[in-house]
Amino acid sequence: MTTRTADTRTADARPRGAAGTDTSEPAGTDAARLATVPPGAATAPAPGLLRRLVPVELRKLVDTPSGVVLLLVGALLAGAFGGGQALFREDLGIGGVARMAGVPGAMLAPVLAVLLVTAERSQRTALTTFALMPRRSAVLMAKGLAVVTLGIAVTVLALLAALLIAPVGSLIVDQPVVWSIDWASLGWFTLATVVATLSGYAIGLLVGNGPAAIVIVLVWPFLATTMSIVPEIARVLEWIDVGAVLALEDGDPSATVVAQAITGVAAWVLLPGVLGWLRTVRSEVR
């Protein structure tokens, strides 16, 4: 009698359909259903995911003391470079002043990109970051978009600085301000800045160590210039120079110049970026 009562209660506890039929599923059905889900469906980024992650990565640029110091130094040097262009070279064109004011930012942006990528490891926040956002590729993509935004912001801020520097310089040197802007030249400068910033991002991903990556990014241009004294080495370096992008500014660049720009970007952005991406995605988080 006891066994019959228990069986009856168990049967009554099972979910039933509208007609009273048993709708319970055999054990293991959930696992079988998950096994049939396409692999991409479980890892597809949610709509608006990058829109939420990119501002977070941009905020990380100013969340560290080193980032704040670099931004302040960049602002001061932008004023000094732009002011020097207006006062000593007597070039009061907004475009020329903006381009000179953007030089310090173009040099410091790759360093900020390196710090953005390597801070997760140096500050031991990678475990927390990837625990909150297991899709590592989404995090890396958000960092890359933040880096591109930083490169574009250098030119925008330099242009705003020029709008302040040029009128003041005009009063000092008693020269009229040339308000016309060579947008093509400024555009190529922006592209070169973005590519240089992406090279810092890629080197940081590949090396994984902030100081080492910064040394590579900052020292290599001076080292390459020194080695270019030797003609044989100079001919090789022309093909792996990320700065070759600026040579495209000429109205009709030759096929060789275009090829050198492509190989330079491949050597400093694509190759280290892909290798660093794979290393970050597949390595153990510590």
C-alpha cells in the first residue's frame, strides 16, 4: 500500500499537458538539446555588446596615473609645438598649426595603446575582465576600436588647439591667420596616426609586457634612422617602415610607394596583431 501511494504521488507531480498526458522528458534531454546548438550560436556577441565595451576601454585610458600623465604631457607638448609653428616659423595656417600640434599626440598615442593592452596583465585584472566578459575576442575588438578612436581624437584635439593657438600667434607676430585647411593633408596625417597607434596595440598584444613593448615602439624609429646610414640596410628598412603611409600623401604615389606602405602596415600591425590576438585568446588567464 505504501509503495502504491508513493508511485501515485510521483505520477501526480509530473507535469501534464492540457489532455492530462505526461509531458515530462527523459533524463539527458537538456544535454542532448545543447549538443545540437550550432557552435556559433553560443558565442555570437549580443547586440550592442561593443557599444558597451568600447566606452569602458576608452575610460581605461585615463583610469591609471600613467595614462593621465601621458595625456597631460601630450596636451602641453601640443601647445608648445603648435605655438612654435605659429611664432617661429610664422606659419599661421590652421592646418599647418594643427598638424604640428598633433605630432606629440601621434608619438604618445602608440604608448597609450600599449598600456591599454598590457594593463590587464600588469595590473592582474585580466582574470576579472575575462570572468565578467568571457568572450575575449569581444574585449580585444573593443580595445582595438578604442585605439582607433584615440588616433582620430589626436587630430580632432590638435585642430581645436590650432583654433586657439593661431589667433594668439597672430596677435604676437602681427600676421593674419590663414583659416583655410588642407583637409587631404590632415586626413593623411590622421591615417598615419591611426596606423601608428594600431602598431602599438599590435606590439602590446604580441609582447604582452608594457615596458618592453613601449621600448620597441619608441626606440625603433631612432634605431631604424641610425641603421639607414648603411645603404643596403636602408633598402630593406624601406619595406618594413610603418611611417611609409605618410608617403601616400603625394598626389600620385608610385606603385613602389604603395607597396612599401602595405608591407609596412603588414609588418607592424597585421602580423603582430594576429599573433598577439591568437596568443591572448588561447593562453591561460592568470
